[in-house]
Amino acid sequence: MAIGFLQRKASWETLLKVSSGIFADQALEKVLKSYQFNSLDIAFITELSFGCIRYRKFLDLWIDHLSKIPHQKQPPKLRWLLHIGLYQLLKMDKIPFSAAISTTVEVAKKTDLSGLTGTVNAILRNAVRKIEKENLPKISSDAVERISYLESLPLWLVNELINWFGIEDAENIAKAFNKKPSIDLRINPIKTNLDIFLKVLHENNINAEPIKNLKNGITLISNPRSIKTLPGYGDGFWTIQDRSSQWVAPLLNPKKGEKILDACAAPGSKSTHLAELTNDNAEILAVDRSEKRLKIIQSNLDRLNLNSVKTLKADATSLLDLNPNFRSHFDKILIDAPCSGIGTLSRNPDARWSLNKDKIKQLIFLQERLLKSLVQLLKKDGILVYSTCTICPEENNLLIKRFIDKNDEIQLVSQKQILPKIDYPGDGFYAAVISHK
Ligand SMILES: C[S@@+](CC[C@H](N)C(=O)[O-])C[C@H]1O[C@@H](n2cnc3c(N)ncnc32)[C@H](O)[C@@H]1O
């Protein structure tokens, strides 16, 4: 089936679901269930729908440039369909303008937007005329506004990025938020190894390669129809995990027989990694306050056939009250804290539109409480790793510095921050290794 009207329609339906409050990946999954698309179709629909979600502000700027009715006043269904058309014209090099317009107009014609077919056609044709004449929307020369419109980010976030990293890095990071994220897997060394598994993938015509500097990491080059249908998933040969996240568990240097606490564990990528690194021979307690997410850990443990991890539903800030024997009990503690996730914006295209400074403040409050209460559970010679998938310094190095300055008995052993970059396919991440003095 050629890529045509149906793929645009599915992309538009994904935008409709996201605007009703569903997360982008879940919205896409739901939409795809009602079609029979192949992997090329899915790659196209993902690129188009996620691209429209990321570039919402930029595409609205174009609607305002093209139509007398500003984007806020457009009927929402029309606004999202215009985004589908405009994104193809402005951001997808390989699609001829004529194909982008005719297929988008066909979506209007064959759905409840049929009365607006002419409007869609006229606005998209007007866009082509303006693109050809280089008549682009006017943007202020102010750096914050420029980055905010061109990279399609809320103003507050651009201001923060510039405060944190300066204009040049902020712009680079903002661009990286709009790149296509990698699909990385972590091989379970208890069940298979990198060479054998790469061979299995190649035999199944799936293009993949090892990730540099990661012992068990591989990245997929081709886009599978559904990741979980790849060979070996049900047999527990691998876990989906971004390459940056794969370097967190090894920082704990987990060893056989050790008592390890993973305090914010669901969905379990790091608990399972810790179990694999100890050949399933440690005593790992995976805690999470969400019952629903805890069930996902258990199903991952079952699938990977790991027995050294026990799960517990609890608020990690009150673990010591729940079990006073936990004082100075663990050799290793991981706090993979709930965070603003700013390092993962390219993977979560809608997240930039729901995040705000108040949410970050509440998260910092929780992160501090987690650190303060959980450090009491660490043995004298133990190691605690605090990690996040954000690049916000108040949730990372500044928080850790404040925490260490207030506690005479502990010290920072090392810390590492990975920033999102155009030429680095992984997410942004932070980790600090802490021990007693
Ligand atoms: C960043 S996610 C953890 C990801 C996980 N470590 C992994 O690698 O798969 C943060 C988790 O913390 C949990 N959480 C948030 N507040 C918590 C609390 N007070 N106690 C325990 N878990 C909490 C959330 O339910 C969420 O599952």
C-alpha cells in the first residue's frame, strides 16, 4: 500500500487523541490498532504525528501567517489537520507539495471536516506560495522568542535553558528535543549475548548495531512494526532501555549477595539491570508507590525470568517508618527519582506542553525528601546513586550540592550529566554517586 490518505488520517487521529489528554505514545498505539499498517507506514505516521506535536507552536505561527483566523480561534479539528498538512510542507523534505496537499485535503473530504475541504486546500496552497516566495512568518530577533518559535518550545523553558547553559548550548539542546529518538535495547546476558542476538536480528531482516561503550546495548536502525514483536522479547532476551539510562545501574557496582534497594523502581528497567549485573544473585527490593506500575515490574521480572528482585508497594519517603530494621540495612541504594523528564523531550513529544515551573518545584520538594529519608537506609560503607532523566540543575547537581552541604557525614564520589545533543542519539540524563565519609 502506498503512503497516502489513510496514513495522514491516522496521524490526524493521533493528534485528536493527544489533544484530548492522552499521552502521544498511547494515542498512537490506540490509533494503529484500527488499521493494518506495515512498518514503513508506521514509521511515516510516527514521524508525522509526533513531529506535529513537537512543532505545535511553530505550526501555529504558520497558521497565523496564512489565515485571517488565528490558530486559537480555529476549530480544533481543523487546526490539527492544518498541522498535518503544514508539517509535511515545512518539515518533510521527501514529500512533494502536491501529494502533501491532496492527501490532507482528502482527509477533510472523507471525515466530518468535509465542509471545510476548500479552506484546507486554500490555506495549504497559500502556504506553498509563501514558501516558494520565501515569505516566512516574522519572528522577533530576540533569542528567546526566536528559539521558542523555531524549535517550538514554551517561552519559560527556553528562558530556563538559556539561564542554565547559555544561548549556544540552549539552542543546540532545543534542536535536539526535536530529533527522532533512538530505539535502544539492553541484552539480558543471563539468556544470550550481543553477538548471538545481533545475528538473530539480522536473520530476521532487522538492522541493528552495538552501542559504543555499552557492554550489552544495541540500537535498532530499522523501524520495527511493534518493538515487542521482535524476536526474543517473550523469552526475556532483552529490555527496551535508552542508552543513557543503561549506564546508571553499573554506577552502583552491584555484587552477588548484596542487599540493594531500588526506591523508585517502576517499570523496572534498572531493577532488572541490577539483577542481570549480579547474575540474579543479589537481594534486590524494588519499591514504587504506584500499584499499577509495580505490576509492570513484576511482568518484566517474569518475562526475563529474574528471581532476585522482590517488589513492594510503598512511599519510599516512609520506608523507615514502615520497617525500622531498614536503618543502615542496604549495601546499595538507587533513587531514580521522579523528575521533570526534560532530558527525554524528544522521546515524549507532548511533554513540553504539559510541564511547567510549578510542577518542577513540587518535584524538587519530593526529590529532597527521598534523599533525606533514604540515606538513613544506607550501610556505613554503602553507595547511593541518585539519578534523573532531566537536565534541570535544580533537580540535579544543585540539589545534590545542597543536600551534601547540609550533611556532614556524606560525600559526593562522582557525578555525570549527559545533555541532549543533535549528534548524540540518547536522552539527557544525570547521576550522582554518594557515599558516607
Ligand atoms: C523515573 S521513574 C523510575 C523509572 C525506573 N527506575 C526504571 O528505570 O524503570 C520514577 C518512579 O518513581 C515512582 N515514585 C514517585 N514518587 C514515589 C515515592 N514517594 N515513593 C516511591 N515511588 C515513587 C513513580 O511511580 C515512578 O514509577
